[in-house]
Amino acid sequence: MSVRPSASHEFVFTSESVSEGHPDKVCDLIADSILDAHLAGDRNARVACEVLCKGGDVVLAGEITSAATVDAATIARGVIRRIGYTDPGEPFNADGVSIRELITLQAGEIGNAIQGAANAPQGAGDQGLMFGYATDESPERMPLPILLAHRLSAQLAKDRHEGRVAWLRPDAKTQVSVRYRDGRPVQVETVLVSTQHSSGVSQPGIEAFVREDLLPRALGEWFRREIAVIANPSGSFVVGGPSADAGVTGRKIIVDTYGGFARHGGGAFSGKDPSKVDRSGAYFCRWVARKIVDSGLARRAEVQVSYAIGRAEPVSTMVETFGTGDEAAAKRFVDQQDFSPACIAKQLNLLRPIYARTTNYGHFGRPGLPWES
């Protein structure tokens, strides 16, 4: 359930983020990079790509119907290399992994349902329900806990890629707890950072880096010296990534959206082309919710849409403003929008290779994405 603050309601809300080197995110980025390669060669490609990584093995699976010629294994190795898994002494490294491909064509029944009869509107690629959310508690129209958790994870990756902190390694998770009062964030209470590191680095040294260096830069105006800091509570974190844990596409859906502050639909995003409304419908709901907040109709808005496979028009739409604005006006705005998959793809210009840019540090609240404009 989404959070519904009242005038006297005070609570602490926590959200987490993960780095690009987290096993699940490695899989998400490989899947989205394969998707982008197909869309670059065929804007009408139908892609549903799933990835599993564990130890020295990578499995590429799913259904893809495309006119593009794509070397999926080479793309996967390139992604692994760019993330930073290049140590030949580790089972999971770009040059040493064994890649197995289990990819077939999209089922003809699904393709026919999407395309429909000649001149018929494009149908939804699957049934399901999707949510979009926006709030005025940050300029990015995002809940503060997930926004700050993403900033921490992204800053860790930036420090590692730039060589600013030599002992950082790709795998990491962050967590931020924010105190709310009367429905508004008032301060950051606790920050948790677990980051993979090279051997020989002490836990007190990592905590000092987080407290004195990382937090002031990543939290900005929300930084204060009194924040409770927890750094690498498990102690040593030398072995990480898929060398240590299995990763699978689509397991970080709450990280990808609103950090639990708003509801999530039934599907993940990565590896799916825009005919899959799990992705495009959620993006459009975010766009609609953001417009409601940007226009001043409400301070918070959550939009839901649902679909039946093969049908262009949604089964239902819904908007909730949590008592923060003009719900009737917000509903009228939602009712004016065209939620058909073809219209969403055209309005947001989704039939192009933009998806590897969405994979890490949230699909929402970041500049340069069409549903954020």
C-alpha cells in the first residue's frame, strides 16, 4: 500500500538502491543493451529478454522477433567489461564467462494479438496493471528516500570509474531512512552503505569514507552530521557480484520505481520493448502523474492503468491524490489521455535505443528521459 500521511502522522520511511555491479542489475543492463541493439536495427523489434548470471556462467533467454542482426554474447561481454568485472582471478569476468543463449522467436499468437487485423490499432503486448507516481517533495518529483539512495549508489559508481576511491569494487547497496512529519520530509535519519571493496580495507576506514566524504557530496542539502551511519555491517565484502550471488533480470522492481512509497504493478521493465505495457504503460503513468503535480492539481498523484492482451484501449484507469489537491480535476486530466500502446510509444518516442540509460539508479526522476520532460 502507498503511504497516506495525515496532519498528525509522523513516520520514518526507508528505501534502497543498488549499484550497476549488483548481480540483478548486471542482468538488467545486459537485457536492456540487447534490446537497444535490436531497436537500433529494427524499430518494430519485439523483444522480451531475460538474463541470469552466476559465477562464470551467463544465460541469455527469452523471445525476440527482429529484423536486426545482433550478437547478444558480444553485447553481454561488453556490458560486463564496462561495469568493471574484468579481473581474471574472479569467476565472473568479461573475457572468461561462458555464455549460453536460449532465445526463440516471439510466439505467433502474441504477435498476432499485438498487431491485430490490418489497419487495426496496436494491442497491448500483455495483460497487467501499471502505476505511476509523482510528488512535489523534491524537484525531481520523486519520494526523497529513493532519490537519495540512488544518489549514493550513483556516486559510489562515479568514484570508482573515475579512480577517486581506488578500493571500491562494482557491487554495492545503499539504504536511506527519512523522517516525515505532516506528510513532508524533514530530515535524513539513517544511511546504510554496503560496498564491495578490495582486500586490505578496514570496516572503520569504509565507514569514515561514507560519513566524511560520500554523504556530504551525495546528500547535499539533506546532509547533517547527526545522521546515523551504518557501513558494511557484514564486515568484509571482498567477494561480490555474480561471482558470489546469482543475478536475474527483473528482481529490483521497487528499486526501479518509487522505493516502496507508491504501489507497483505486476511486471518488471528491463529487456522489454515498448509493446510490453509493463514498461511503456508504467512510463506513461509516471508522465501523467508528473503532469498532475507540475500543473498544481495535486501535491501527490498516483495513476493506475490496466490492459488486456491484444486490446488497445485500457481496461481501466484510476487516479489518487491522497487529499492533496483537486481529485476531480486530476481525474478529468487522466480521462483526456490516450493510453493506447501505439499512442504512448509515439508520444514518448519509445521506439528507439534509449533503454540501457534507464537501467540503473531509477527509471524515474532522472533528466533526459522522455517521460520526465
